[in-house]
Amino acid sequence: MKLSDHIELAFSNLRKRKLRAFLTAFGVTIGIGALVSMVSFGKGMQKNVTESFRSLDLFNSIAVFAEDFMTRERFDPDERPPAAVPSGAGRVTLDDAAMEKIAALKGVETVFPEIRIPAIVRFNEKEEFRLVQVIPAKVVSSKAFRFSAGRGYGSDDENSLVLSKSFLRRLGVDDPETAVGKMVTISSIAFDFSRLNPLDLAAALGGEKLPFRMEDYDLTVVGVTESMTFAGPMPIQSDIFIPPGTSERMKKLPFSNIWDIFRAREGRLGYSALNVRLSSPAYVEPVKREVSEMGFQSFALADQFEEVQRGFLVMDMILAAVGMIAIVVASLGIVNTMVMSILERYSEIGIMKAVGASDRDIRRIFFFESSIIGSLGGVFGLALGWVVSGIINRVVNYFLARQGVPFIHYFSFPVWLCLGAVVFAVAVSLAAGIYPAMRAARVDPVRALRHD
Amino acid sequence: MIRISKLSKIYATAKVRVVALQDVTLSLEDGVFAAVTGASGSGKSTFLNLLGGLDTPTAGMIEVGGRKISEMNREELALYRRSGVGMIFQSFNLIPGRDALENVALPLIFAGIPKRERRKRSAEMLARVGLGERMRHRPSELSGGEQQRVAIARALINNPRVLLADEPTGNLDSRTAREIITLLAGLNRDQGLTVVLVTHEEALAGEFAHRGVRLHDGRVETQEKWR
């Protein structure tokens, strides 16, 4: 039999039972649609994470710590390491000298200390508590920061700040443009030395008068970022940033967490961490090596990314498994339809055999029918998955946009997924067609032609 | 030449053993019009199915035109049915959803003949059996006699040397039955087609056939040369 005859015969047979062929193909459509949208969701998430990591320069960032940060069991900056750290004596200090040494390493673009200042931020007659991150002008102007209004500060001494769109929204401002140029008051907490006398201290222990006071600083908003931003490899997002020069002029507590206090008590000076930006991810390994030779610990997200990739693989497999359930059900539908079709066309099969159809011809006739059902289901399933995920994407983005989250494509349809879905649908339908085709080929013409 | 020797067919299930044919030995020369008669259950249809390659014998030998049918595998039998032999049946066995032309062209599909040629040859064949005007009619739109003509056209489309007819007139009125037998006799006479007709209408068969074979309980009862 010719291929064209097989295709023509299969279509004309399916046309004779349009509704059933349609319903069976629709089952495959739903199965493939489910699988495609599941997998494309997994791929979309992976793509978003990878791309945002890349665009935020996270692959070419390293965090450098004075002590063995990574051996701590939990990644909580407020917690002291469980293992007793030997006292500061004899240990290297993560100070300005160390910072300069690191900055001189090959491939290093910028080094800046990880400093976050606890402060009350006042704007638009509202106030919020925030950890204000100190970031050099150079980094704020890098591609890691995307502005929806304004720009980064021009120098490290400007009396200005940058905040995020979502934070601005919390402060009751919806249009970022209107905020640019306005003044924001940052109230840092500083020691009130006048209260550090024994009498007041006694009162302070009673909880009434702690030896602290607020220091107000008025800064101009120069830029509004699109989202909260990772400014270093530490996976802690910030939504308000000030230049280092301005930070130095502010009176503030010399620590932002309990750990800093312990460090200070042990007499260890310097920064708790440095953020290092490299010109390319290729420098991550050599710079990490140099830094560890200097006696510091380091952490790079690039190292963790393999783990993240493995996590995505597991997620993909789980999503695909859920999609597979629908495919299995759809393939049972094909088996059912084809077996029904054999029973109905029992005498027709006998006739075809009587006039010279070989077992192989009969097998192929049924294979072609099931694979046409499968490929139609595959193509329409792909379309369905695409349309449904498009709708979900729009709906989700519509609601998230109201909370200040920028538009994100949650689904990704790479070419291999589209082609793979159709090929997979055909493969599944061929597999589903094996039993019916074998059964059709085994039909005994004498029995099929006997009319009682 | 059709040569059959010691042909037996036994249907055996777990409980019953039915002997349909036993030790049938027979030979029919090329171009003969043979009538196989006998009561129901005498093994006529089984005989024809074995000759047509639809069924395989339990024992014995069948040879048609020098080819040993009894030794063929399934694939070879399909090829034999496709072009070595044509069959027609009491109930016509046309495919209901397809018109006369498509039914006649069916064997050509399995022979891998291109569509254009299939149409041309099928139309010619339908014209030869007197149905040139009704090619686009479906079986349900045709009379019994017309349906049997379509079946004859289909049986002959691959130019076999042998036509096997299993009670072709069983569902037809006597006038139409005579027309069909006349058509078969004409094909036998004009084209030298070997015709094996299974029937219980002995009178009608006797008018046209050259040879008569009577089966009884799976054995050849009599063999006569009529003309």
C-alpha cells in the first residue's frame, strides 16, 4: 500500500465517525495541553530565575566574609554560629586594606561592604521600618538596577536615595514619577550619650528610656527601581538604597544585627561581609581561591546554581508526571476507540483480507488512524496549552501588577517543547494503537465474512 | 490447472471435532466452469475458502496454476488472494460506506496501484459488468443483482485466472440469479476464466457448467462431466 493511500484511507475512515474521532482526539488534546502547560510552567520559572540571576550580575558576584559563614547550619544573619568561633586574635580583619587588596585582583570590578542600616523611613506621611542598604553609585548605575523612574545617584556623597516601586506603593504612592525629586526622611537609631549615665541607665532597664535617640536625615529620591533588588550574592533583597558617603555622615548604631554586636565584643573590627562584583563569571573561581588564601571565606551564587538546576529538574519531572496522567487516560481512550472500531468494522477487515490485504496492511491501516488521532490531538493540545497558559499568565500578571510586581512570563515555550509535544502525542498514540492493530491483523477472514 | 489431493479440513475445539472436508481429491483444467453442489454442511464453502486462500487445510495439497496454496504462509496467501484468485459471496460483501467505484478499486489499493490508474481500471471493469452508469452509487442504493455485479468487478480487477463464487445467487430472485450466472458463463467463455461455482441450485448450474462435483459430508460423492 502507498503512504498516500494509507493517509487518505485513515482520514476517510475517521470522517465516517466524526464525533468519536473528535472526542478521542480531544482527550489527547487535553492530555497534551496539560503536559505542555505544566512543562512550560517549569521551564518558564527556570528561565525567569536564570535570566534574572544573569541580568542582576549574580553569576559574577561573590560575597566575602571574615569568618566561616558557610559552616553555620542556617542562613540567618541574626543567629550566632553554633560552633564556638575562636576569638578574634590572630585572625585577619575584613577592613579597608583587605577591601583594596581584593579590589586589585584580576577580574574584580567593584568591591563594597555589606552594610544595612536599621531605620524608619518616612514619606508621604507614612512610615515603615527598613534595613537601608548602602550601595556605591557605581553599582546603582549598573545593569543590576532597573529603574522605572529617575536614575541612580551620581556620586557616593549625594544626599539622595533610591527605593523600589513596591516599597513606594506601601508608602501610598502609585506613580513612581511623582516621587522623584521629593524628600524622604530616614531616621536612624543612634546612641544617646547624654543618657549613658548610671541613673538613666537604671531607668532604661525599666524599659522607659533606652540610651538611644533618632537622628533624622532628609534625602532626595532620585530613582525608583522596578522591583526589590539583590545587590549582592547574598539572597537578601532590599528596597531602599543610599550612597556610602551619605551613610558615613549619618549617626547610627555600628551594627545591624546581633552578630555584629558579638563581633564587636570580641574585638574584631572591619566589615562583616564584602560584596565583590566581577567582570565575568569566569573569574569566580580564581578570585574565590585568592580570597581564601587571604584567609577569608567566600560565597558565590554560581556555586549554588547547580543545586538550583537540580531542583528545577525535580520540579520538571513532577510537573511532567502530573501531565502524564492525562496522557495515559487519553491513550486509553485511543485504545478504546480503536477496539470499538475493530468490532464495528469486523466484516470490513474480512473483506479487505479477502481481496488481498496482508496482515501488515491491516495493521498499518489501524496504526495510521490512531496516529492521526494522536497528531491532531498533539497539535491542538499544543495550541490549547499555549492559549490556556497565555490566559493564566495574563490573569496572574493582572493581579500581581496591582501589588507592584512587574510583568513576568511564567510560561516558556521553547521549540523543543512544541515539537516534542507533537512527537510525543504521535508516539503515545502509536503505542496505544499497537494492541488494536495487532488484533485487527489477526481477524480471521472466514469468520468475518460469515453472515448468519 | 487446479489440483487438489487428499484435502482435509477438521475444525477441532476442546470439546467437539467437526470434519468439514475429508480426503477430497480433484483436478480442474484451466478454463473450466465447475459447479460444486451439495446440501448445507456438506463442506462446499469450506472447500471454496481453502481454494481461495482464506483458510488453511488440516491436511492435503492444493495447487492453483502451479502454485502450492497449501504450503503458503500468511503473507504469500494475501498476495495470492490479491491477484491469483477472485472471490464473490452470497452476501456480496461490499463495504457499505463506499461507492461502487471505490469498492471495485479496493484490491488495487493493496496492490499499490496509483489512484488515477485505479479509477480508470475500476471504471472499465464496472462497464464490462454492465454498471457503467452506476459507479457513484453506494451498495445500499443498488439492487441485489447490481451489488453482485460490483462484487464480480472487484473480484476480477486484478486479472486473476480463477473466479470462486460462493452461492452468488442465494440472495437474488430467480431472474437476477440467471443474469448473474449468465454473466459468469460469459466471462468463462469469452476470457477463458476458470470459474468454480458453489451452489445448491443444481438445475441452474447444470444449464451452464461444464463439470459437476457433488459433496456429501465432506467427501466427493460424484464427479460428472456435463459438456
